Amino acid sequence: MASIAQNDSQGGTSAGVWAGRVLSGLVALFLLADSVMKLAVPEMMAANTPPNMGWPLDAGTLRILGVLLLVPTLLYLWPRTAVLGAILITGYLGGAIATHARISDPLFSHTLFGLYLGLMVWGGLWLRSPALRSVLPLVRS
């Protein structure tokens, strides 16, 4: 049990690294499901999207949005490209936040949902990446 609290060879605690992997995995599963649904069944996605979003609800647009989410999510899952993936996901989520803000969706449930996901993306990456923790420390020593 004591080994969980010790630092691993990567510079983080085993529990922290595993928490980051779990958090990253949960966020990635959600993003992958969203992107695959946009790619596989865009007609169903269009039928369940409010018409006032300001985006064309044709299959082509939804497939483009699906690819624009799928590629960064896959990059995020690969450790060597995880930071690039997180940056691109953040941009995608920023667009979602702007879209919801533009149509005056409820703040905490709709508009800020992209912020919640973004915090989980970066939180999971921060926990699992010693390099990121060294660049963005919570406490300076």
C-alpha cells in the first residue's frame, strides 16, 4: 500500500498518474462517442440538435464536425501527442461554448459544459504527465 504514495519513475505518484489516466479515459470516451455519432449517424444527430444552433444540420457539416473532434481526441490519447490533442480539443470546445452563448442557452448546464470538459481534459493530462506538471506547477517550490 505504501508504494501507491511513493513517486514513480516518471515523477508523479502512482495514484495521481492512474487518476489522470482514468479521467482522461472517461473524457476521451465521451468525445469519441460524440465524434463517432456525428460520423456514423449524422441524420439522427441532426434530428436531435436544436434548429437554432446556427450550424447547418446537413450530414456533411456534422461529419466535418465529427472529424474535427475525432482527430484531436485520438491525438490526446497518444502520449507523445497528448498536449497537441488537448490544445485542439480546447479550441473545439471553445467553439461549442461560443455557439451556446450566442443562442443564450442556460449558462451552467449548456454553455459551460465545454468548460467542464476542457477542465477534465487538462486535469487528466496534468495528472498523468510529469512534463506538464513541471511546466504548469500548482505550487512553486
